[in-house]
Amino acid sequence: MGYSNTSKGRGVKGSKYWIQTVVEEEELRRALESELGEALEWLSPLAGNENTYDEYELRDGYVCERLGLFWADAERFFAFWPKRQPQWDALALGGEGTVLYLFEAKAHVTELESKCAATNVYSKELIIKSMNEVKEKYFARGDFEAWLNKYYQLGNRLTFLRKLGEKPFGKISAVKLVLLNFVNDNTYIPTPKEEWEGHYKSVLAEMTGGESPPEDVIIINYDVGNLK
């Protein structure tokens, strides 16, 4: 049951390079963990024996095993989404294995822009249904058009966060979404902290009706301007 990212290997620039670098290098990793308030057990992206730095969907057998979720239960648990799920830039466990951290990494503000590209009718209907349920239940003041056709990737990440957080599963009792933004990225397009902050306020206001991060959403602006 392997569903890891088909774009394997070491990143050379942008968010892929930096998330791999931060997870791999102890000093950088500890700085990130300090922002989160605890040391983490990282599930991905890891070099592995063949330097693949795999990224995973949550339904992957390896991930389900680490979460204490049996495959038969996983199929039912993830029924709110089509078979093909989002692949996470990084996954980690905290709280002695009871807290799941989902990481979405970005190196420039334009990377937040995306539209739902599902072409299968059933899949698209299920995506819209689940996303709209979460939007209406938790973010009623938000604009669903922004979820679906402007910031779709963030919309589906928020959907997974809320759906997973509605009840314990496997060993997991809590879920956190970390929006990890690399500030002053000298491998791609340098983006200052102020631009990240302003952009997220605008995006969140449109999607959720408020400028502050929702509960269980953590925004970290990680400065890599002096790193190589």
C-alpha cells in the first residue's frame, strides 16, 4: 500500500528543499520544534536508505501503522474523501505519539493559490460535500468560493484537520495543522516575514471570516535567509 510522492529525491530549491533540510539537520529541526513547544517524532520526509525523502498520504500503510490505525478501519475513517488524498509535506507525532502534526510548507505566497482540479464526477462531489460541511460547521463566515477555486489546497487541508479532529482514531487524540512558511528563501523567491503575515491575514479573512489562525492551526514563519 504505497502512496508516497512520485516526485522522490532531494529537493534543490524552495519549500521541498527547506522542509527536507529542516527535518534532517538537528539544529534546524530543534528550532522548529521549539516553536511548536515539544520534540517530535518525524515520519516524513526522511531520506531513507535510498534518499527518496518520501511524502505520504495519510492512508499509506506505513502511516496508518504509525498512527495505530488498521487498514480496514482506515478505509471507513477516510470515507469523507476520494481514494486519492492530499500528500503532506511532512508528518510528525508529538504528545508521546498521541498528537498528529500535519505540515504544509511554502516558500512564496503565490504557492497558496490553487483550484480544485478533480475531473471524476463522484470525486468532485465528495470533495465539495466534505469541504462545504467543514466550512459551514466551523467557518460559517467564510467564502466557499475561496475554498474551492482560490485557495483549494488550504481548504482541503483545513477539511482534513477538522474531519480528523472530530474523534480519536488509532493512537491519535489530537491533530494540528502547521502552515510552515520559509522566510527570505534565497533558493527561490525571497519573501519577507511581513509579506507572509499580511498575506495569511487576507487569506484567512476570506476563508474563515477572521484574520487569526483557527484553533489547531499553527502558522510558523521560519527565516532561512542566512542558511544555505
